[in-house]
Amino acid sequence: MKEASINKIRNFGKIGNIVAIVAKVIIIIGIVAIIGSGIFFAVIPKDFITVDVASKATVIVDGERMGKVFGEEITDEKIDSLNQELEDEMAMDMKLNNTNYAVASVSKDGNNLVVDTEVDVATFELNNLMWVAVAGLFSLIVGLVVAIFAGRLCKAFRDCETPFEENIIKKMKQLGYAMIPMAIVPSITDSLANSVMMGKVDISASVDLAVVLAIVIVFALAYVFKYGAVLQQESDETL
């Protein structure tokens, strides 16, 4: 029974090691591709290709209810007056999904008030995509480090005599530490890439709670295995 259980653990280690190897190969290919594209974007002339990005949004408001809220009817005359003010000043703006939109026009569609908006055009040059490549490179490097330590843990399971070996516990803790950057690095690299695409710097960081939970579970398992190793040692000494 004991030998059958150990064989299952070893088989798990073999399969896990194969998966880790495949993951490492895919990530390395991605890293090479990103480095190549990053070099390409870095050496092309600055103004070789310029990209203008624009976005529009339409907001529909129940005009009848809005009139009741403000205590006056929304008439065509008021709509024309508001559009005239917009045309003269274009000062009204609206924030949607963390993006500031300028109100372009206001119109009526039956009882509905239709507000057409557009975001300020974001302009970036193609060689700025080098920074997107750099962001992607950091994310892949973090993933590669995790795959390397996961592979080492699986090798330890594959070659173990017992799952409570000190080497397995050590490799499990190393995997937990390697996973820590995964909780925050992707949010930073994503915001960097978005900053380049939107043409404005807006770097932010957030913690991925799912990754944090996975890290906690890995460390919890490491201490469970460590406790199991102590019990096994006491059992061996008793025998």
C-alpha cells in the first residue's frame, strides 16, 4: 500500500515535470519573439508610423424622468441651447470606465435624451510599442521563473522515497517565493502597456488575490509536509 502511494506521487512528479518543461519551452519562445519585436520597434525611425486612436460612447437618458428630477421639461429649445454652448466652449466632459470623454452633442430621440461623446484622440508612434514589448518580457520572465521552480518541485516528487523529504519541502517553499511577483507584476506591466496605447502615463499596481491565495496554499502545504516529516522521523526513531 505504501509503495503504491509513493508510485502515484512519483507519477504525479513525472507528469508535472513534463508539463513544466513544455511551459518553459513555450515561454522561452515567447521571450525570444518579444525580444526580437522589441529590437525591431526600437530601431525603426521615430515617426515611421504614427497611430491615432479615437473612441466614442453614446449615453441614453430617460428624458421624461430627467425632466421630473430637474423640475422642468427637456424641450427641443433646451437641447439646441445646450448644443450651442457645447459648440462655443466644448468644456463639458464625462468620465466613463476611467476614461474622460468630451461631450460632442446632445439630441432627443422620442422621450430619450441622447448624449454623444468622444474621447480625446490618443497618438503614439510605432516605436513606442517597444515599451509594450518590455512589459510583456517582464511578465514572461516572471512566468518562466515560476515554471522553473515548479519543474524542480515536480522532479523532487518524481525521485522521492517519501513525500516528506527535506528536499521537497525546500522546493515547495522556493516555489511559493517565486510566485510572489506574479501577484503584482502583471498589473504593472498591463498598466504600462495601456499607457503606451492611450498615449499618457498611468502606471498603477494591484494585487491579484487569486495568486495570493495560491501562494498561501503552497506555503501551507510546505508546513504540513514539514510537520509530516517530523512525525515520520519520530515514528522511525520509535521503531
